[in-house]
Amino acid sequence: MNSKNNLKGWLYLLPALIFLGVFMVYPLIDVLIYSIEEGYNFASQTYSGVGIYNYSYVLHDPYFLQALKNTFILVIITVPLSTGIALLISLALNRSGRFKELFQTIFFLPYVTNTLAVGLVFMILFKKTAYSEGLINLLLNTLGMKSVDFIEGPYWAKMFVLCFYTIWVVLPFKILILTSALASVNQDYYNVAKVDGTRKWRIFTRITLPMISPSLFYLIITGFIGAFKAYSDVVALFGTDLNAAGMNTIVGYVYDMLYGNSGGYPSFASAAALILFAIVLTITVINLLVSKKNVYYN
Amino acid sequence: MKIILKHLTKIFLSRHKKNEYVTAVDDFDFEIPDGKLIGLLGPSGCGKSTTLNLICGLEEPTEGRIFFDDVDVTDLAPEDRGVGMVFQNYALYPHLSVRANISFPLENLRGKDKLSKEEIEKRAFEVAKLVQIEQLMDRKPNELSGGQQQRVAIARALVKTPGVLLLDEPLSNLDARLRLQTREQIRRIQKETGVTTIFVTHDQEEAMSISDLIVVMKEGKLMQMGVPQSVYNEPVNLFVAKFLGTPAINVFDGYVKDKKVYIGDDYIMDKDIEDQDVYVAIRPEGFIPKKNGRFHCRFDRIEIMGRDTSIVCHHDKCISDEDIRTIVDSDIKIYHDDNMIAFDLKENKTHIFSKKDEKVL
């Protein structure tokens, strides 16, 4: 490789590098700088010193701790549940010979449905209005239980709706990925296993799971990252004043610190964003380490 | 273990057209003797693999029964039949080591058959030694050559000491040299274990070289079954004659008149049958070049390939190929002028088939 060729190579890379530099690298560095500038004034664009006060403030802010707790609960509940449910549905889909295509379409519909329409459906299901209790509450009533205010009621009810919504929204994509992963497993492996008298559960754990492990792992990683970034769904369900509703998330907190009613603190927002980054990075690294042992790449 | 097929039939719903049926296996009725190596031979799509799947239980027959010795296994699940199967692509579990692949069937055993870890390890090692891969136990399948993978697959199929070993196109994924080696290996392993083995192939040379018996199939029907040499020497119909042998048999339009067989004007041999049009099929080695021979062909060229000398010539009545291929003794002096060459024919290499049903006469 001579230097002339090198120059040419860089030239080809230039468009992508400029784009990435301006929209990814520069903002990242900027966020880092904001997060260590203490007492930053948005109007005058001045700051009093450099240090870790912003981090300490954010970590002691009860709103942030609430957001942290909400996000973690959301992640811990929705990622395993949605992946597990998607796997079960995909396994069933893979088996349902005749109506496979029909069911695949039905399960994929939510993915292409407008978010507003989905929000409306959830409202009909859960929201208590002057005119209606909401479909779920009607159901609870017929079962002899009391109505629950899912949108403005107790914390667990709101968390339930949020988790339910999140799982439901991410399910189609996961099903799509997993059905194609399952379909791409060579049928001969199952035939061999059958001739060898392998029981179904063992076929599933020793053959199916390792074979689809790359897809599964991909879904778990993106699932974690996606759930940590939750914000718009929460707004769709509980409105913009999330701190008051006690349903804020980390991304929500970042947004509020920047543009919310009590906003205008880019330093705090940046610190919170970097804390989120650190959390996601840690979890992804742990995931990668675990996967090294358990994920089989062909 | 002896395998008996009784009126075995498998009909599939056509994949391409609705309400159309394909008969993959048509009324198979034969017996495979204990401890033999059987080659199931036929062109692709003739139902060989389906037959194998029926025997191992992955497919259910539409009609007919399958017996292993005296036991009717038709309704038994594959794992209850005591068969080992090697798939065409080997189907080794790619995420498991060779050791784990071979032990896999043993680890499936439950209840009174359950084996201890040491016993599993011991048996896996024994069978690995049998197929000569014991030094590769810790490798993953993708770190092995095609031939080694093949042997791991055979080891996995044999580890439960099945009564029947089934091999689906065992050599088709190997290159020419490995193929030769591996087929000797298969022969050796079969002899050492004495397991009744059926292997499917579309390569007649492969089948002829290692089988005790070959079964020739065409379009789901059994054409002929027998010792390779006898099937080659005494084909019951034109298909079998054409399918076995390289170079392929030469087929001519001929006729019988006054109990004599002719091709064109040339008298070929005597045949005690009624006057009729026939196919005359002559093996390449059935030609003896001779100055005053009775069968005249247009001479083209002589090809010498190592130990074989081949005379290529033409004849208007030849319908199998444009070229007539002959293989002759290289010590024989070949007389020919620019255009013509004459042969005498070996009668035991010349077969007469009916034009009506292509059966031997």
C-alpha cells in the first residue's frame, strides 16, 4: 500500500467521516465538556469551574433516582419477558403449518401501525374517563374486582401499563427476527436428533437455542439499549409532566433538564446522559462477556 | 439385522401442482439380508432417500410394512427402531465438539438405559477409534476436513450400536481422492461391526465397488437387485444396462429375423426368439477389433488413456450416443482403414432388449 493509495482511501471515507464527525463525535465531546463545567449559565454561556459537581448533583437528585429506578424496573421486566414471549410465539408460528403466513402477518401488524393509533387503543383499554372506565377495568369489574386507575393511579398500576405497552410494542420485531432465525436452522439437525431419540426439551436447549443464539443475543442487547432509552412511550401514556406522575425515565430526566419547565441546565442533562451511557456500556460489556461463552456463531 | 420391506409405497402430494400426487416409492417388496452392505442406486429423484427415510422412520409409508428381523417397526418412532443415520451433509451439531457430537445420542438415554459419564466417555472413544478420529475429539466440526466430518457422523450414528446403519449419499460431498479413501473406510467399518448397512448413491461406480448387494431404482420402482457383478452382467432391462458401467453401454436399433439378430445388415448373434425389432446393447469391453469381424463401424479415432485403449467409432443405428465407445486390449493389433473398422463381439457382453417394454430377451 503506497501513500497515494492511502490518500485515495481517506478521500473515499471523507463523506462518512465528516458526517459522523459533525453529528456524532462533536456532540459527544460537547456533552462531556458540558458535564464537567460547574455552574454553567445558559444565558451568558459562562461557567464558574471544572469538576464533578454536576454528577454528584444528579446522583443526589430524587427525581433522577426515581427515573433511574423506573428505567431499571422497565428494563428488568420488559427485556426478558418480551424476548421470552417472542420466542414462544415464534416457536408456535414455526410449527403452525397451514396458517403460518396468516399468523405471521397478524403478529407483525403492530410493527407497521401508527404510534398514535396504538396510543389510542391503549387509552381505550386503560384510561378512565368521565364516560368510561376503560376496557380492562370493565373486565376487572365483571371478574368482581375493583376498578384501577391505570394512568393516574397507583405506581404499580402505571408501571404495569408501561411494561405491558413496551412489551407489546417491541414484540413484532422480535418475533420477525426469531421466526426467521428458527426457519434457518437446518431441518437435518432435528432429523438426526429425532433418530437419536432426543427428547423435545433437550432438542430445544441443546440444538435450537444454540443455533438461534446469535439472533437471541442481538435481541437482548438491542432490547436492553432500547429499554434504557425509553421516553416517547412514557410520554404517550402519561403526558409530559413525568416527574409529577413519578414515571420519569433517565432520558426523560435529561430532556426535562434541558427543555422542561424547570429546565435550562445542560450541565446536569449532560451528566445524566453520560451516567446513562456508562450504565448501558457496562450492561453491554457484561452481555458480551456472557455471550462469548454461550453464543455460537457459524 | 435383516430388513424386510413388504409392498412399501409412499405417495406424496405434489409440491408444485395442487391435487397431484407423486409416487416416490412404488410397491417395494424385498428382503435385505443381515450384516450386508447394500447400495441403493438410481438417478436423482428416484426415491432412494425416501426409501431410507421410510426405513429409519422419518417418513411414514402410505402403504406396506417394514420388518426388522421379525419385528414390525412400521409404526415405531425412529428412536425405537434402533437405527443409525448419516445425513448427506452430515448434520454435525456445529456448536458441539466431536466428543459431544458422538456422545449426544448416548446422553439421550434415560431410565434403565441411562449410562454413567465414564461409560459414555468410554463408548464414544471406542467408536471414535473405530472410525479413526480419536485424536480429534476436542475439535469443532468446522475444524475438520470433509472426510473427517463424515467419519464423525458415522461414529455418532454407530455409538448406540444400532442394528441398521443408513447412509444418505455418504460420499457426494467429498472430492475424488477422499471419496475413494472414505468408501474403503465405510467398507472396513461395516465389516468390523457387521451392522446391516444401506447407503444411497447415484454413483454406480461407488455402489458397484463396495456393496455386497445393489438395488437399482427408477422412478420409485425397483428395477433389479443382486450382486453388483451379476446386475452388471445380466441386466434385466435397458435402464439397468444403461445406468451401470462407464463408459456407458452402447445401444443400437436392431432386429431379429429367422432367429438371428442383426444391426443394419450385420449379423450379430443367434437368438431363439420371434422376429421383431429389438435394442441391441453392447458393453464397451464387448468389442474385439478383427480384420474380418462381422460388425462394421465407421472409424473415428483411437484414444489411449493409461492402461485403457479406446476406439471411438460411429454407426447409423447407434441410438445411445453419437460416439460408440469401446475398450479393447492394448496388446491387440488394431486393423482399420480410413473409414471402416470391423469387430467381433463377445456374446456375454451383448444384451438384447424388447422394443415394447425394454425388458431383456
